[in-house]
Amino acid sequence: MEASELWEQHSQEMRDPAEALFSIPAYKPEIEKLLSHSVEGNFIRLLGELGVTLILTREYEHILMAVASDGDKLNISYLPMPHPSGIAWSPSTKKMFVASTRNPNQIVEFGCCDDYIDRKDIASKQRHANILSPMRTSILPGSLYIHDLAIIKNKLYANAVGHNAIVELPPGGGFKRIWWPKCIDTPVGPDFALNYLQLNSISGGSSLNSCFFSASAEKIGHRRPGHKNFPVKERGVLFSAKTREPMVGGLTRPHSARMHNKVLYVDNSGMGELCGVSNGKLFTACNLPGWTRGLCFSGNIAIVGTSRVIPRFSQYAPGLEVEKSVCGIHLVNLNNGQIEGALRWPNGNQIFAIEAIPSNLVGGLPYPYNHRLANSRQIKEFFYAFNPNQRN
């Protein structure tokens, strides 16, 4: 390649906002295939009645997604992002945080924007309704291996899976270990040096002390969670923050512990179940067609994510028919355990987290589904002149 050709190539690079933000192409030929979907049951109508926009992370495909409904049709949008995992929404500040779990880890802060800075060089006058835009990013060591996020009393917390700990993430950056289970304590102090437990979710609560955390093991063993022959069936637990001990066991690679109406729920991933805890005992609320991960609630509806089982990890899913596992989100009626509707991605892979945010506060993300067919100038104008001074 001639130098002049190389210079021209450099001139054209990083022109799309997603590339400038995360060095990820905003449009790849396979993106439409990955986002192509099918709808089952009353998903569109019911999501519209719930009045929420679902934000979800498709981690291995590097896509942050938003799904909303007006009762008749879906509004799907996205933003490319490196390996997005945990999500936390703050109703008081109208900010959202998303963990990007590549090396190094990043915590990306989003704010809602629905207005432009006054500019004479913008052709379009169309306004974007409450679009979430990245505002700032914190860079953290990859060894934290951050999974879930939670906001408790206006403080942001994360599972540092690589450290077997819960960390606080101050607004100015950095991290502080603030909780870990008794099982990693040693005579010379807690062992944060390796991932022994796969401590991967935070239930949320009125205080950190009232939370619960899911893990694939209750103590340090001969094999660690990433080992091919790590024993998984019914070895998972929910740790109590208060006691620092397991409060319930019998789970198989659990994720997404969440409190709802004073009941603790958890995705029993390796068995394809949504489970709850009653009087210290597990019960199955619903069986689903895939690796359950990602969980939030709206009224009496649980919104549960399922993922396909990655072939090299099939031994971690003893309760599933691996070939039949699907990537999708399912609306589960907690009163009877029935799936009222679902949105499936036939070519989808992995969902990590789901958050339900009132649609009057969040309309979606900057890139519309099939954005190649949409007005790309409008997308660029949004990033060129969005107003970061959000309304409260």
C-alpha cells in the first residue's frame, strides 16, 4: 500500500460515533442477522402495557440493546460496546451504568438526552426522545472481572468476580473492596488472588448488608469455576451479606439474584430455571428454554433472559437440552409461572443482564435496528450536538 493510500485510510477511520467511542464498527454485515428476531405470545402488547424499556446486554456479541413497545410494534435500538455485562439504573439521577468486561474493565455512565445544542450546521430538526448516550467511562483492572452492578443508597457496587469480592466504585474512579465471604479468609488475610467462587451477582436491597450474592461454589476447592471438570450440579449458593455465609444451596451455576416484593429470586442457569427462596428453601417459579441469566421485574411479571449454551461449556448445563437452548427474553407471570410472551433471536448468543426502565424516561439507544436503512446523518448529528446537561 502506498503511503498516500494509507493516509487516506487513516483519514476515513473512526468516523462513526461507535468507532470513536469504543473502536467497534457500528455496522457489521452480520449485525442485522444477530438482531433479527421472532415474537411469541403477547410479548408486544404486554410490554406496552408494562410501560417499560428493556435494556439488555448481549455480551459475547458486544451489543447493548434497548427494546420498547407502543402496544402494536416494537422499537429496537442498540449501541456496540465491548463485552457488556452488568447494568444498574439510578431513578434519582436518571443515569445508567454498564460494565464492559474486557481487559481492562470499563464502567460506562449513560445519561438521557432529548435535545440538541443549538447549532446552525445541523440539517435535521428531528429530536430523539430520551435516548441514552454514553457520558463518561472509568477504566479498571481486568483482574476485577466485573459482572453485575447495583446502586444502593446512591452508591455503585460491582461483583469483582476475579477477586471473590464486592467492590464499591466511587464517582472519581478506582475501586474499594467492601465485602467478601468468610470462606476466602486465611490466617494471613482474605485471598483475592484468584477466582475461586464465581461470585457473580448482587440482589440489591435497602443496604449492602441486606443483599445476597450468587456464586457457583461455597468454598475454595481443588478446581476453580473455569476448569473444564469443575463440579457444577447443585454446588451453587446464595451468600448472605449479613452473615458472610451461604443462606441457601442446591443451585447450578446461578446468576442474577434479585429481590422483588420481599422475595429473593435467582436464575438457576445450568438447569434453565427461574427460582425463588421461601423460608430458606428453593422453589422453581418457571422452567425456560435456555441458560437463564438476566432478570428484572415489572409488577407481577418477571422478565427473564435465556442464552444458548456455549458448546465448550455444555458440562455446566446438566439440566438443559443444549441444542434446543435459545437466546431470548421471556415475560413470566409470577402468579402462575406461565410464559406470557417472548422475544427470541434465532441467531443470538448470550444475554447477561436485563433492566426495566420506565419508557417515559428512556426511549432507547442511539442506533436503530436496521440503521443502515435509516438516516445515518441523524445518528451522527445526535452525537455531534446532543445536550449532555440532562433534565432532572
